[in-house]
Amino acid sequence: MDNFHPVAAVDSLADGACRSVEVRGQRLLLARVGDGFHAVDDTCPHRGAPLGSGFLQGREVFCPLHGWSFDVTSGACLTRPDKPLRRYATVIRDGQVWVSLTPSESASGPV
């Protein structure tokens, strides 16, 4: 767990909610879908808006500026499939959500 960092208490984020978190200078979007926590880049590739200021509907987060949508479970951009977000592994440990700063595969393959 060397590359994992605590970002939030499990009970601090309700199902269907998301928010921006910062880990060692890196901004991530943390989203809770059911019992699962998902982390992706917090910056919309369209105009750089913080996705944590958008809203989550099911598995989709919508950019607050122009409404681009992203699947938080895969990083896929549903508006422009050629613009996926990097996603990051999460684990629950001791009541905390931990996030790896090493990107996982995105919807378009390894990053």
C-alpha cells in the first residue's frame, strides 16, 4: 500500500455523491456509487473545469461548464470517447478511502 494515500472517511461521502480531493498536489474526483468508491482525474479535458463541482447521476459525472459526461467507474468520456479520464484504484481500510496515485487502465486502454 506504499502508493496508496487516505483521502476521505468512508462515511463522509454518501451514495451518489462526488467531490474533489487533493493528494500530494494531484487533484482527483472521488465518487461513491453504491458501496464502491471510484477515483478519476478531476479536470475535464474540454476546458479544464473541476469535475468535483459537477453532479453525479448514477455512474455519470457531468462537467459543470459544458455538461460533458464521464463514467466514473471506467473513466470513459460519454460525450467524446477519444477523451477518457485516467482512473485510480481505491481501497477501503480502517474506515478510510485510500487512493493509488498510479493510474489504472482507462476506458481506452493503458495510460
